[in-house]
Amino acid sequence: MPIIEAAPGVSLAYETFGDPADPAVLLVMGFGAQMIAWHEDFCRALADRGRHVIRYDNRDCGLSTTFDDHPVDLGRFIAAVSSGDLPSARAMVPYTLQDMADDGLGLLTALGIERAHVVGSSMGGMIAQTMAISHPERVLTLTSMMSSTGEPEYGRTGDEAMAVLFAPKPADREGHVAAADRELVWGSRRYGDATALRALAAESYDRGHHPAGAVRQLGAMILGGSRADALRELRVPTLVVHGLDDTLIDPSGGKRTADLVPGARLLLVPDMGHDRPRPLWPELIDALAAHTA
């Protein structure tokens, strides 16, 4: 697995698919998830449509640089945010959502790619939005998938999904893999696949299990704030994709994103939750291929 320096002190693991001469599509993964959550078959199918596909591990995840010298106490952090003590909360987290966006752009630079189509999923959608806002000249098109704007009143998490999100996972491999079934709560009601969830959990555990990094990513995401004003000014061609079954980030998050970005196209997908079920890949890949044409 190649690893390259994307920013001072930050190296990212990445993988590419397709012909480097084709238009580049950068896939940005979400909170706590490794790049392998962009399934290899999905990446190859998009590459077969004439795209040079790049997936990578965000900082503090998988095989990329970790920040274990900055431990974050989740309880103290949540208490600080809940009480409105944002300066204390910011002091606990060693990086920002902008830093994570700069990582992705730095990866493109290191690969010799000046401009790319950027596709972000969940927290990755927030990172992708931040890339487009801060450096629109680097982003050919933006696709924000199952994400939101940072405004707390949109894209709310359902109570059951919230309980699963913050429930501690077993540290041992067997328990960790079994606990992946809980994620069915925010998946597609029609296509939810516990076997696939367990397989991804097992592969992720063996490849680079790093739960402490997810806490720091969560902090960066929570402190990212609203992007609403900046999204209103965005002039990057934008596709917003959201599953109607999503209970982790309610579809209002996607609708709001599309409402804010001038000219954005909104694709609401029936039978998709906070996941990308294989039966829906043809529809998603068609949409991405058309948007990045």
C-alpha cells in the first residue's frame, strides 16, 4: 500500500484505480472509516467509466499518520461542547476539518494532480465541501454524499442511531466484528447486509484498528461549525446524494446542502440508508459518471 506525505508531518495511505490520464476522482471517506469502505469493486466500476479513482485513509485512520500524542477524553470534550465552552473543546482536539481537507488536497498535489472531482461520504462530505469552499480552483466538481452543512438543525441523528454511534465497541477482534451488526440501524431497510458489515469490520480491524483516532476526528467534525454561508457562495458544480433511509444523518442534511449551493442537483435515493448497498451501485456510479463527465 503506497503512503505519501500530504502535509508536514502527515502521510496518507492511498490506492488508485484506472488510467492516470483519465479525469481524477478523489474519494473521501467518513468518520472512523478506512478507505476500504469505498469497496474495491465500486472503485473499479467507476474507473471502468473512464475515471482515475483515488481512495485514501484520512489522518488518524487506517494506515495514515495518527495523533496518539494528543489523546482526547470524549466525556470531557462532549461536556465542554454541551456547556458552550468551545475554547476548551478546541484546545483538546489537535486538528480541524480544514486540516483534513488540506490533507486531501495535499495528496492530489503529491500525486501531481492539479484539479480533481471530489466525492465525500458522511464526514467525508463535510471534508469535500471544505475543500471546495477553501480551494474551489482545485475542485472540478463536488459530490456530497449522505452528509450535511454543519448546521445543527439539519441532518440530525436519530435516537437509536445516536445510541449505537456512541456505544463502546469491544476491543477484541471477535467482539468488534460481532458489534458491526449494530450498524444495521442506519443502513438500508431493504438491502441491509450484516454479513457485509462484519466482513468490513474484520478487514478494518486487521488492517489498522485505531479507535482513539476516531475520537479526534469526531472532535474536528463537531467543531467544524456551519458551512451555510460559504456554501451559498460556492460556484463549483455540485451533486448531493442522500439515502431516504438514513437515520445517522437525516436526509434533511442533504436537502439543505442542495438548497444552499447554487445550481446543485439533489439525488434522493430510495432504499439507501447511511450506506452504499451493492444493488444500488449502478445508480450511484451512473450518477457519479454523469456528474464528473
